[in-house]
Amino acid sequence: MSIDPSARIHPSAVVEPGAEIGPGCVVGPFSVIGGLVRLSEEVEVKSHAIVTGLTEVGAGTVIFPFANIGDVPQDLKYRGEKTRLLIGARNRIREGVTMNAGTEGGGGITRVGDDCLFMTGAHVGHDAQVGNRVIMANNAALAGHCIIGDEVIIGGLSGIHQWVRVGKGAIIGAVTMVTNDVIPYGLVQGPRGTLDGLNLVGLKRRGVDRSEIAALRAAFQTLSAGEGAFVDRARHLGLECDSPHVREVVDFILARTDRSFLTPHR
């Protein structure tokens, strides 16, 4: 066990032998820190939270009561192999959030980036890869193997199907089931998620130049009404675009995927 002298551990907390607790960490009452856990500096684990498994938590992250972080994956194929959960810096992991370790078949690592907010009851499934500045609202859930880009927002009570990719800057409305890939900066809503446009509000809030927004809107129109299959339209866009944001969309569509795409209405 390695506990920095500056860390504050409540007497009722359980810190198993082998755990590493960094400088300035706070471990609250009745919480449990497993023997393979590593907490970087200034991590706070509030009361009644569990951090277990081969889990690393980045600096400044706060884990709220009744969260269960790093437990075994919810996968019947899991046979006890040593897999990991890596959480970045300055995340806010609210009450009742669950994050599972990876599986051998999925690469062995569930990964969460920096500066994310996981609201009450959110779930991050095994082998998911979550980017930076992601927001998951209350009771939203990621199934196994999902890939979530930077700055994605997922509305409350929404579910992302296993293996689905959600591109950078996309927004998923509340109470939405997403079963196919979502292009970067896409806007998805409705009970059986449909791609209804672009996340224009998010683009403007991030200060994206008007010319880039105009280029994205034109690209979306081409993807909606152009000739040929969806991937063919994206390939055609790639031949003529000079917008970095449009290039992100094109590269996303042309990359390897295990799912189909949510496509605009024609």
C-alpha cells in the first residue's frame, strides 16, 4: 500500500493493501478503494463510493456517493481476466454512476478522457472509449465497445448500442436509442434516434467560425440529397472539401466501422 502523507482517509473507509493514494487525495466515509487502484493527486472519493479493479483515476477527478467504478464487465464471456479502467483528469462522476473494466475480447481497457461530466446513474460499459469534455446526463448508458468523440453530449435516459461510434461534437437528445454511428457535429433525437441536422448551438458556443459552420451545412445537404449511397456521397465530399470540420465528417464516415450510419432524411 502506498498512501501519500498529505492524503486524508476517513477512519471508516476501507483501503485495501496495494492501493496507491496520491498527494492531496480525499477518501470519504464508508467508501472502498481496491488493492489494484491508483488515485492520482487531488482525487476525491466521497462517502459510500467503490473504486475497484485495475483502475487508474486521473488528477482532480471527483467521485460522488454510491458510484461503482472499475468493477467487472457485464459480459457473460468475461472469465476473470485482468482488464482495466483508465479515467482521465478533472472528471465529475456523480451519484450512482457505474463504469466497468474492459474485456479481453474488446482490447482489455475501458477509457475515459478528461473534463467529462457523468450525471447521476450514467453507465459506461466495458471497452468503451470516451473522449474529452463529454457530458452524459442522468441515467444515460453506453453499451460495450462504444466510441464517443470529444465534446459529445448525451441526453438523459438515452442509450447507445454496442459498437456504435458517436463523432466529435455530436448531441443526442433525451430518451433516445442510438443504434448506428452518428457523424461528427450531428444532432440526433427521437425515440429511435434519427439524424435531424447539425449541432449548430454547440458549434456556435465553441466559437467555430461562421465559414466553417456554413461549410458543414452545405456538406450536410450533400449527404442528405446527393447522388449515390451515403458513403459514396461522403467520398465525393472528400475530393472537393477544404474545410477541416467537413474533413472530420468525411474521415469519420470512411473509417472502418462495425455499424451502419444514421443518415439524414432525403
